[in-house]
Amino acid sequence: MSRMFLAAALGLPVVVAPTAASAAPPSGSPALTSVIPAPAEVSPASGSFRLGPLTVIRTQSGSAAAKAVGEQLARALRPSTGYPLPVVAITPRVLPTISLLLGANESRLGDEGYRLQVDARAVTIRANKPAGLFAGTQTLLQLLPKEIDSPTFVRRSWNVAGGSIVDFPRFAYRGAFMDEARHFHTPAEIKAYIDEISRFKINHLHLHLADDQGWRIQIDSWPKLTTVGGGPGTGVDGVGPGFLTKADYRDLVRYAAARYVTIVPEIDMPGHVNAAQVAYPELTCDGVAPPPRTDTEVGYSSLCISSETTYRFVEDVIRELAAITPGPYLHIGGDEAHATTDADYLTFQQRVLPLVTKYGKTAYGWNEIAKSPASSNAVAQYWDTATTNPTVAAAVTRGTKVIMSPANKAYLDMKYDRNTPLGLSWAGYIEVQTAYGWDPGTHVTGIPESAILGVEAPLWSETLRSIDDIEFMAFPRLPAIAELGWSPATTHDWPSFASRLGAYGPRWTLRDVNFYPSPQITWQ
Ligand code: TNX
């Protein structure tokens, strides 16, 4: 204890070793050190908490958000345990209690951090904000025996190892990504993915809503975008039609928010716009509709930079999208604009980046936007495979912030190896150890940690059809990226991650989540 206080007083990282008194965790209960992403501080202690038929979930009185987190926890625990687990605001002291309390009053926890304490009488999660309570409950789920994830009743004892965890994120932004354009994934599939990513404390979901092969979000002022651009025959190979109505989108925003995930919408421009031009030929310079495209080429389409119709279109889309998006970011793409001249690209971004600000959002785009001086208050998504990029480094000195998605590390649509049946390989093969083996804070020369908002794991859909396909590519690499975004760099350790992942695998099996059984991992 005194060593811990001394270290804290000196501002040193506190690494707390289990004391001699700490018994091994109860049989079948994971150790406090088994959590993904690795918590900031873990202090195992003796004893354990037994979740039983009389356990109650107590939430901060007066907080509807804390109560909602408590209800979600109860819904996660009831099927396998069969216990009633009432969610209440006050409890008699004699009952075993899981408490979710606000007012942790500990600044280093920030908005998403939490403190979790486990002893024989109670599990107590304290946080400054409800987001921290949600994060703490995700940790608690991993501390219960894996059978907790069974959709049906399991007869066993439900113990949680004693001790405490203090946890908070390294980066504010941890993102996942779905490509709705190349293949439309339904709202139910998007929700299923949100359920899984939020378990690893991912807090943003970027939706790529338009590309050459399809347009997937209702825009009232340009209705043919979806009736034509999202209609039959759209998507890669013509087999990915569909679109989100505004009602669908609002419902997804709410569903994600309940899991502390913020939706980030993307409309890619000035390239990747063939589907919009098929629907509205006036978006081309010659006014002639191009043929619909269902192949996977990139870089052939461009909005007409000299036409005022283009800016009327772009402003309408940004305005309507901003109005249904409570989150701070609006992604305007900007990648692979090979059919736009450099001068036109700059002209376009100088007009469009400020439009995002006009509608109250922070502009977010692929790293090519760093070419534009107007990107200084925007966020650039680094997808380059190189570890130097002078253009992005120069933008950073002007104020541009960066989210790291290097394609050769963080792209979940890259094959694991040459035998992977799905995915692409233009950025290389990415096995789990490769996805885990980099540091977002030092990866690119001239992009210091102070300029980095976080990480994101794109998952492009050229080869993906079903939720099974999505899960197979995302798991187990998404937890690797989640750990790089959440956990302190000092916890980074491949053998530890590999062993925690191996122990986690059966949970996916119990939840019927498809995953790639990487040969790099000893699956339990
Ligand atoms: C490059 S990454 C693209 C996408 C493709 C992806 C496939 C980026 C900003 N653009 O258009 O879908 O590769 O991996």
C-alpha cells in the first residue's frame, strides 16, 4: 500500500503486484489480469464475490443513465444465471450487491474511466460519468466465468475474483468501421456489431455510407440517391442493395448511444461518387450519367469541381446528415481522388471543409485532406502504410488532429494469410500479432501522441456479405486495435495479449460470434 502511495505521489505508473495473501481466483473465474483491453491498474486481492439468487444491482439514485447501465448489465447476466437481479436505487446492506455509482470524484478517470472493487460483500463500480459505469460493467462481464455469455441457463457458481481495478483510456477515440456502400449491412447487422465492439470499449462507429457502388442514406432533397443509388443491383457484384432511412439511422444512433458508441457518418467525395452521378447526371461535368458500377475499381469518379450544382448538392447532404447526427464528427472522405486534379482537389476542400463547420460538426476525412490548408481544424484519418508522410506531419504542425488506421496494421479487411477465404491483400496479410504490434503514439514520424485522437479499425466490404463474414474478419483483430486505443502503452505485451485472447475465444463461441481461430493463439 505505501509503495503505491509513494509511486502515485511521485507521478510514477503504479504497477501493483498480487500480494502473497491473494489466493488464486475461484475455479472458473478469470483473474483480474485477464481483461481485454488491459486495464490501467490491477490489484488482485484475496477473497471473491459470489453472484447469487439474492444479488441486487444498485445504481446511483437520481441518475436515469446509471439505471439504464444497470438494466443492461442485468439483461446480460439473467439468461445464464437465471437470477432475477433487480435494479434498485437503495439496498439493504445484507444483500450481495453490485453497485454502479457516480461521483467517483477522481479526475484521472476522466469521462470514461472507472474504479472497480470486488470483495466478499460487494462489487462496486464508481465513475465520474455514466460512460465510465458502462465501461466498468464491460470489465465485470469479463471477470465472470465465461459461461456468463451463454444465451441459456447454466448451473454453476458465479464468482468474481477479489481486488480492484482503476481504469481509463489512453486515447479518447477508439473506432470501428463498416462499409455500407460496397455491401449494405442491415440495421440488425449493424446493431449486432455494435453489441460486440462495445464490449472492448470501442466508442465510435464510422459508417461509410456512399461510394461508387451504392448510396445508403436517405437525403430528402436528393431522393434518387437512395431510390436509384441504393436500389436493386447496387453494391459489389450487384448483390448488396439497400439503404438506411433517416428513421433507421436515428434508431441506430440511439442504439449505439445506449452502449456509449457515437455514430460517425461518412459521405466520400470528391471521388467515390459514381452511384450519386448515376442517380443525378448533373453531378458530372458533361451532364451524362455514367454506367452503374459493381466492380471494385477505385479512383475513376469525381464530382464536377467547377459546377455550382456540386456545392448545392454537397451542402444539402452535409446539412441533412448533420441534422440527424448528434455526434461531433462528419466524415467527408477525400481519399483516392485520382480523377480530380490536385488544383481541383484543393479548390473543393477549401469550400467543403468549412461547410462541415458551418453545420456545427468537426470535419473528418482520409489523410489526403491534409493537403488542404483548410484541414487545420479537421481530423485526418491516417490510412497510409508508410511510417513517414510529410504532408500529414506538416498539417499536424498547423493543428490537424489524427486518427490512426494504418492499412497494413489496422485494416480488418486484409486477409490474415494467403489462405484466408475473404478479404483483400493490397496492404499485406495481417495476422493478430501484426494488428497488435505497433504503437499509435509513435508509429509515424512527425505525428506525436499529442496530435493523435485515437485509433480506428476499418473493415471494407468488397468481399463481405453477411454478419458472419464481418465477424470473421473483425475477430480477433478488433480487440487488438481496441487495446492499442484504450490501454496504457506500458501494458503492451504480446504474450499477455495472446493468452488473454486465447481465454476469451470460448465467449465468442457461446455468443455465436464467428471468429478466425488464428494459429498464433492457443485457444482454450
Ligand atoms: C482503399 S482506404 C480504400 C477503399 C477500399 C479499401 C479496400 C481508403 C481510404 N480507400 O476505397 O475499399 O482500400 O481495402
